[in-house]
Amino acid sequence: MFRRLESIHAPAGLALSCREQETLEARNRRLAYLQENDKAVLVYSTFPSLETAEAEGVRLVDAGLAACVNILPGMVSIYAWEGKRHRDAEVVMIIKTRSTLADRVVAEVRGRHPYETPALLILPVDGGSQAYIAWLLDQTRSPVAGPTDGT
């Protein structure tokens, strides 16, 4: 299911120029860095309705930016905004993605979100089921380039 990025080596018997060898070594260092540092993260957000959260969740999963989204209706938020206390029904969305995509996920959600200042928090995942984390990373390995529009 999850394919680990492998180091690249020159085929046996093939001599590489100094520049080609340096390029290969640089790519392998980058792959090793990504493997070590590209971890699963959760992006927490809230939406005013189930419909808006579902539409955004579908866009993110279809674009490969999220492996899965959990949408939790029925939340009540109490908060201060522009000097007044508010109480509103909201929907929580937990977006499961990888750390290298988290900023893009936040930007994509922010760009379409109906709130002026949406709640968007990137939360680290310190551990869990290795099989699930491998699945999450595999699902988000090749996201669609550019902004998602749901088409």
C-alpha cells in the first residue's frame, strides 16, 4: 500500500560525471529528509454548515490534499467577536494530511471559506497506528497541481 521513497543509484557499470554524481547525491539527501520529516498532521477547522464542510472535504480528498476528512456536526461555539459574545452552531472538520501539504491545505480552505477569519490550526501527529499513517501518507503522495475547484 505505502511505497517508501528509495534512494537512487547509478546502474552497475555506468560511470557518472562529477556533476551527475553530485545531483544524484543531492536528490538522495532530499528524499531522506522528506522521509524523516514529512509526517502526518491534522488540520482543524470549523464551518457554518454541514453542506459547506462536505463540499470542502470532497474537494480536498478528490485533489489528493487529504487522505480523509472527519466532519462532526452539532458543535456549539461560544466566542467573542468584535466586542460581543456569540453562541453559534458549527461543524468541525478534521483534515488528515501530511506536513508538506498542510500550508497548501490551509490556503485552499481559507480561499473558499465563508468566514472572514476561519479557524485553521495545524496539529502534529506524534504517533498512532503505523499502518494508518502509512495509508494517509500514501493517499496524499501525489496531489493535483494548482488550486482545487471541485471540478
